[in-house]
Amino acid sequence: MAMNKQMTDTIRRVLDDHARLPVDVDTLADDSDLYQAGMTSHASVNVMLALEDAFDVEFPDRLLQRSVFESVDAISSALTELEVRVAG
Amino acid sequence: MPTHPGPESVLGGESSAIVIRVGTDLVCVDAVRDAFEAHGSRYLTRVYTEREVEDCRTGGTVDPERLAARFAAKEATIKLLRGGNASVPWRSIEVRRDPSGWVDLVLSGPAATLAETAGIRDLSLSVSHEGGFASAVVVAELRGDGDE
């Protein structure tokens, strides 16, 4: 649970720094649609690259799908699939 | 009494009607500049082909306005392909600049597969940038036996 919280916190920090959202990330739920909240397609590229830096992973082509970056939960699921280990 | 042709007639008559799709996108140049500054060459290599980056070089650097126009073209094409949640790597959609200044699209991989499935037989692209934004419009001509 603590690991999930740490991952979620890091994802939210990345979104805050790179998603260019017109709203405060803290006002969005983990399942809120980030595109509906104002994230553009180009901003999702920025988010993807920042997530790769933050978690030391690389998103393969098969995960370059709109749905992968549409919410904190979706990003968390993709990172879990990539077997991200959160430093504790 | 003159008659006004319907849409099919305008495009060649009912028996030879041309079916088209249109995709468009608008990109903020500052967002592209920020992404390049934040992620450097990794941003370029993940999104753009080597040829596209070369086409965007000017004065020893990469012009963010030209990059933004190419990203807009890629997104406009993805909208046009209607791939839903399909994985379409940005590099599978390449913008090629003709020496005369015109731009064309070349699809490969997943983007080419989606285009084939949709029955797309020709693509036309126009890009523009002004006032901090870049835009692209893509028009596709479809075969009659496509998914339209």
C-alpha cells in the first residue's frame, strides 16, 4: 500500500511539473480523466518522458496508447506492468 | 431552371463519389520548446524521425516552430486514422519536406496498417505556424471499399 502511495505521489508530482493542466492536480481523483481535465496530446509526451526519468523505465511502443496516460490510476497500472520498483 | 449539384456531384457524380476524411490539430510552440529543453535529444528521438529533425534544423539548432508543426501533423493524422486506443508511435507518421517547400506524409508500421484498413489511398497535408501556435490539416481520400 505504501509503495502504491509513493508511486501515486511521484506520478502526481510529474503531472504537476509536466502536464500543463489548467487545474491543480491535487483537485483530481486518481481515476479522473486527465485529457478531460485539459492535458493535451503533446503534454502527454512530456509526461511520458518525465515518468521515464522518475521511474527509470522506458515505455515501449505497445504502451503508447492514449488510455495509458488518461489517469493517475492508468499510469500506475502501466508502471506496475513495467515492474517499476519504487525506492523506499 | 438550373439545378444545384449535391455534395456527391460536386466531387464527381454519384458513381464516382470521392470519400474523404479530415484531421486537424493545433500545438503550442512554447510547449514544444519546453519539452525540448526538459528532455533534449530523447524528446526528439522518441517523437520525430531523423529526417524530420534534419528538416527542422536551422542556424545550428532545431526550430521549435517546425517541430510543433510536425507534431500537429502527426496528431491530425492519428485523429484521421480513427485508431481508437491503438498504439500509434509518433515516428510511424513522418512529415517529409519537399525542396519546393511543400510537405507530405509517409506512414509506416501501425499507422500504415490503420490507413490500409481504413481504405486510405492518398493523404494531403498542410501545416502553418504563427503567433506561438502551429497547426496542421490532413485530408485523406478513401477507396470505396474502406471502413468508412
